[in-house]
Amino acid sequence: MQHPIIKDLNKRYTAKKYDETKRISAEELRVILEALRLSASSINSQPWKFIVVESTEAKQRLHDSFANKHQFNQPHAKEASHTILLAYDPNFTKHKFSKRVDAEVSSGHLPAEMYDTFMGAYAFAEANTDDSGFNGNWTKAQVYLALGNMLHVLARLGIASTPMEGVDAERIGELFKEELDGHICEVALAMGYHKEGEDYNYGLPKARMAIEEVIAIV
């Protein structure tokens, strides 16, 4: 199939080795971060916080977070141009949701007279909240919507990426405590440009199940 979207997605892969001398341009980074902000979430809950690791100091902190486990991902911390820590709110309250509804009204997306009606959508979060107020399983699922969005955006931009569940959430929570502000990071996304001749995963054909095995049209 020759459609540009399909061509870009066929080129997308999980980078294994980054060229630390190559950086994502400021212009493209602005596009990436705005696309990240525009990610979809259930009931427009946006129960997340995204930490962009860019500076040498922050990269060192991320590098240090691999001290105890998942060392196979440690090189990406310094070699990738940027890494995004995708973090979820483990206690997404109705009060927090009300701020999203405020934005719905102020943006002009939601008529003011429908404010209370839209607040009722918090029932989706309540259905996934336990007696202690924890709804992290539900909010974490929203983070993966943003991750999927990012993989597509980076593919369209021709920027390599590596989604990493192989991170130490506890250490990241300690080393980025101030930035996370109570959110939990269990997945990160490295991005940049592959190392020529050293990224064994680059340029290989896609390995996906046949379309008729995974998609049913009824």
C-alpha cells in the first residue's frame, strides 16, 4: 500500500541504538509536545503528566534510575535526543476532573449550560476507583493512548523512538519526585535518531500477523 501514512508506519520501528550527536530540532519538538498535549483520553480526563528529559542533568538522573534493573535501556537515557516520562495520576478526583470541564467551557467546546451534565461523566472514573481513592489502573490506561499517539507522530516526522516499560518506577519516582508531583511513571519514550551501523533493528521489514487474522469486518 502506497498511502503516506502506511509508508511511514512501515518505516517505524523500535530503535536499539541512538546517535547522541543528533538532536531533535526545536521546531519539531514543539510539534511533538503539542501533539502530545492533544492526545485523546476517556471523558477528556487527561489524568497525566509528561516529563520531557532534555538537559544533561536530567539525562543523568534518568540514567541513574536504571541502577538496579532494566540496564538494557540505560544507554537510551543519555544517547537519545529526548525521553518523555509518561506518568499517570493514581488518585484522579472529581475536583481534578472539574478543572478539565472548566477548560471544556472556556475553550468554547462545551456550552456552559451543559457543565453539570458533563461532570456526570466522572462516573467512568468512579467505576474504576476503589475505597482508598485509587484509580491508577484506569488512569494508566489513558497514558497508553498518549503513547500510541506519540509513536504515530514520530513515525510521520521520521524520528526514531523506543517505548520502554523497562523502567524502574520506584527510582524514577524518587529522582523526579518534584516534577512528577504525585504522578507515577511506569513507561517512558526515548526519541531521536538511530546510530548508523549500530542499530541492528533499523530498516528491517515489518513482522505483523496477516490482516485477516487480526481484523474481522462484520
